[in-house]
Amino acid sequence: MIPANSSLDRSIRVFRHTSAYLNVSLMREGCIGASPIKPTVAITIRTLEVYCQTHRVCPCLSIHAEAKKLCHLHGIRYHRYLADQLRVAFDVYIEVQCRVDTCVDSALGRDSPNWHMLNACPACHYEVEDEPTMPFSFQLSMDGNNSAKLVDPILRHGNERPDPRDQCCYFWMLEEYVDRFKHEVCNARQQALLPTEVPDSGQATETNDTWVDEPDSDDSSSSEPVSVCLDRWRNAAPEARKRMFAVFRKSGIFVSICRHGILLTICDMVRSGELMKYPLATIHRLMEVYQRPFVYGYDIKCMFEKIISRSSLSSTVHQLGVDGVVNGFHGHAHNRLCQVQHHCKYRVGAGKEDFETCEHMFSESNGVAPEIRNASEFHRHQVLDEHFRFSKLDKYASLSTFIYHNYVQALDSIRTNEDFLHQFPMSPDDFEADLSDERLYLQTAASKRKEDSVEIDYTLDFQNINGECSRKEIAGVTRRRTNTSKKLSMKMDAVEAFENQMGLTEHWSPTDPRRVAAQSRITHRSFHKAADDVERLVVMRLLELTKLQMTGYKLRTQISKALKTCANAIRNAIERYNKFAARLDPPRPELTWEKIAEYSFAGEFDLLHETDEQIHAKHWASPANRQAAIQYFDVQRSKEELTRCNVEIVWLLTKMRDDEEDYAMSISMLQSTDPPLAAELDRRWTYLCNVNAGHHSRIQQIQQLAGYTGSFSPGSRVGRPVRPSNSAAHGSMHQEIQDDGDDEPGEIADMQSALEVILGRPDEI
């Protein structure tokens, strides 16, 4: 007699030992033993199934909390070894589920290499024949997350117990695969440097966050250093981030997720920050499997584009037509030139997608972080696997709802903005021309600022020498003659160095036109500095306002207090801006708090820097025209969204029809050869039928919308042979399985033997 722990049944049950292995006997009675040879405690499969599903929807429920709950229900004192026994039984349960999944995949013909990646999301990857042409076959987001850490066992109490088990799902990329790209950044950096600036081979290591220190590109198409965008995100991160990685063996995860929230790839970030090798390996894996054009969203795409263009993936990226964009929210911290080049609202084929799916998924996966931080590598992967496997089921169940909301949003956007654009005195060609002109202007303006740097520095140092000294400086000469003489000598040396650099034979006089021009540019520099201060403070305000909806009460309170201080700092910065703006010739318009509060993108501040009068004559500089341009591009992306949603509806309908055929055929074949597996397939198909019924109902709602332009019937998948429909046969078979009476002894023996084949020998588990 072995006590079996169940959350629903606290009675004592006596099992007959009917097999050479005790665990097989327990399994036949619906229990799993807590040890492989001579178990003294068994957990019912029902209890393990309840915990598995509860942990999926509530990741904070740990195995220890579940053990304490069972102890309370059974009226016994909790001991830590009971949680260990529950963990052992749960590991066996997960292994059984994986082996059953393998048998199901084999029965359905879904065991070919990369099948699960190629069919991860029906709305993204289930291509059908004669579909509308789109610039990109599917959309995805990728990003790193440092919450899923793993503490190095060296820092924990005791010795690490070896665990050779390896349970990774299809979406994992191994460390060896990722490390193939660890030298790509160094190679790209050497290509960007001059031959005399190539570092020694001993320095070409990957010990730091290489994306932070990546040099600017010499490409003339991007004259403004886009590393400014990178610096803004780096400054927003906590300083401790750079110093804590030595504590962790795994410092986080890097994922790619389709726009519907289904995981495509994942890899561990090993003792490092978000290095470029992780997105490079991700892009390579996606191109290797899908062989189709896709668009990805990445928060530092502006810098990543330069790396990938000089990497070994460059030719494949161009051949397949892979492209990227900067995420919608991350555009707040990118300069205006970067926005017009990389932001998703200006990219043809991006639709209404904001490419912030990773942030939504991380808000869910962060729930498992406390449990996996001190776990073994095997259990860390096990928890993440279970989380993302359930997330896939959950996202599939909401696919049609996702498409419905996007369809309604796109129709509302078109309906709202098109009437205004028809009355606005600008054509679509004018909006496109203005965008190109703005991009060209910002590139030229960035180049001009660099050219004036030497002349401005020379004029500043020369003024300190040739002008009258202040009273404070005169008093300093009297009190500290020697120090003042050294200071004057240093300034003279600096002036002479600038004169040699510019090839001057004599000093600039106060009336020299070159000095007057440089003096004007000094005023402009002070003005630009004041504009930068306003921009920096507003970016902080935007980020903290966003965090108010994402964090706990205590942190929201602290951020609210910080916002009050930030608001005062912004007002002071506005006063400095207006002070220097009034000194310009002609003076710049005054900036008010009300105008600042309405800014939605920090890139709009780039217009404050410009003192050239030509900017006021341009169409895109007018506030009215800029607002109209926003509405125009919103309409264009909305029309692209409608096209993509129409395609996704057909793909989803086709997937549901093909699933019905596949399950019906497999269940019919297995009824006579493998009844237990047929019963498992029928159970899964029952759940899938319920989900698909919801999809059909929601798709009918979409098709009844005013403005729907898509198809009303499924298509034919590319490469799939045409099969006769067996839905009627499956319906009668399904009813026969449900209405079957008591099992005959022969059926029970067949089910037991089949279960032993699926599970294998106990010592192999």
C-alpha cells in the first residue's frame, strides 16, 4: 500500500502490483511515484495536471506553495522534502506529456524538421495559393529581457548537483548556435575603421556591451550619428545593470515574437548584456527556416542595421528582402532623422503594427522570474518552456479577436482621416515629397553643425585672451599672479593650436567677418544646448508617464513625485530656451509649457534646433501640414493593415479546415491500431473544436463589418495535397467514442500496453 496524495481525494487507496515495475502499476492507477525504484509517496496525475494548469495561468505559484497547499488539505506538517518529492513527480509528468506530444505529432504527420516553427502561427505562416502580394510575408518583434536570470551556483550554498537532462522545445537556440556570430561585431567594426585604426587582434574580444560602443558609420546616407538614440536608452537604464552580470550565469533571454504574440525563437543571454550576436543569430535562424521576406521591430534597429549590413548575413538579408523598423513607443527617444528613416509609421508594409509585442510578453513572463532565478538550468528551461507553450495556446485562442480589433481600428482610422485629407490642399505626392525633403534637410543640417566646431572653439578661446578681464579675474591676478599667468599661457597655447589648424597668420580682429560669424554661431550653440535640455527632460517625462501604468503602487508614487520635480525643471529649461532664442537674429518664437505638453515625439524637438529661416518656408515645417502628414501616413498604414488582415483571415480559415481533415483521418486510422492514442487525439480535437468555433463566430463578425473587402472562404495551402473532406465521418466517429460503454477487458489490456510503450521503462524516465 502506497499513500497517494490528491487534492480532491484524501482517502486511502490500495493498489494491486500488476507489473514488474512498481511505477508502472502506479501509472495504471493514475498515480506517479516520487522515486524511480521503490516509491513510498505517489501523486495522482489529476493533482499534477491541476498544478500544471494553475502554474501556467498564475506563474507565481511555486512548487513549494503547491506542496504546502497539499499538506494543509491532508492535515500534515509541511517538510521541504515533500516539495522535492512533488517536484520529482512533476518532472515525470512533464516528461510523459512531452512523449505523448511526440506520438501525437507523429500520428498527425507533424514530425518533420522545423515543422513547428513553420506552423507556429497560422495567421503568419499558413500561406495559401493566389493570395494578394504584400511587401513582407509576416511581421515580428525581437528584444532582450533581463528578468529571466539564473544565479551562478558558485554563489549559492552547497555544491551544484549535476543534472544531464536537457528539455528544450523547438524554439530554443543553443549557445553554440548563437556563438557563431560573436565575432561579427568586431569584424564589422574593423571594416568601418581606417586601415591605420584597426585594433590589435587581442583587443577584438566581446567582454563589453558592444552595441553601446559601436562607432558611427561613415556612410554618407546617415550623416547624423544615430548613436544618439542608443545613448538615450542607455542613460535611461539603471547604472547597476553593467555591474551585476558577474553574479548570474544567465543574465536574461532574447526572443523573437510574431505580431500575434506567439514565440518564434528564444536564446539565453550568457553572462552579458544585450550583445549584437543575439539579434544576429535570431535573424539568421528566421531566414534559415522561413526563406521569405519579413519585417522585424527592434528598439535599436538604427544601429543594428549598420551591423547587419557589414556582417556575413548581409547578402542573404538583401536577397530575401528582410527589413526592420524602430518600434512605435521607442520612437519617443529617437531623433527626428532616425524616425523618418526607421520608424514603423513611415515604413511601407508595416501596417498599423506598433512592434511592441515583446513588451507585452515580458510583462507576462516576468511572473516566472522569482521561481527560476535560483533553479537549476534544467528546471529554468522547463518553466520557460511550459510558460511559452501555454502562451502559444492562449494566443491562438485569441487570434480572431486580434484580427477583429485591428480591422475595426483600421476602418475607423480611414473613415476619420480621409474626409479631412480630401479637403486639405495637399495631394499624396506632396506628403511623400515632404517626407523625402525633410529627411534630406535633417541630413544636411547635421553636417553643417560639424563643420563649425573648430571656428567656434577658436573664437571662444580668443575672446578670453583679447577681451577685458572681469573683476574676479583681476582680483585673481593680484592674489594669485603665478596661477593666472599659467592659465593665460594655456589659453594662448590653445589659440595658437587652433590658428595652426586653420592656417591663420594673424589673430581675428573684433570686426573680422569670420569672427562675427563665429560669434553668431556661439549664440546658436547656446541655443542648441538649451533646446537639448528641454528635449532631455521631456523624454524623461514621457518615459516616466508610461511607467505609471506598468509598475506597482510604491514605484508609481515615487515616479509621481519625480514628475513634479521634472515639471519644474522643464519650466526652468524653457526659460533658458526663450532667453537664448531672443538673442538670435531673427529671434526664434517663444516656447510655452502648453506647447511642450502636446509633443508626442521627442524627434519633434529637432525643429527647435534649426535657426535657418529657410525652414519656415518648407511645407513639412508648418504645424498644420505636419498634423495632416500624420493623418495621411496613418491612412496609408491602415490600408496596409486591412490587406494583411484579409490575408490572415483566409490563412486562419484554411488552417482550421485542414486541421479538421488531419484529425479526422488520424483518429479514424488509430481507432483500430492504437486506441489510447486515438482517444488522446480526440480529446485534443474536442478542445480545438471549441476554440475554432469561437474563431468562426468572430470571423463572421469581421465579414459583416461595413468596409470588409476580404474573402469569405478558405483557400488551398501552398504545397498541401488536396484531400477529400472527412468531417461527416469524423462526426459520427466522435459520437461513437463518446457514447462507448464500459471498456472490454481486451481494450483495457491494449490501453495498458500502449501506455507502457509511450512511457518506456521507468529507469529511462
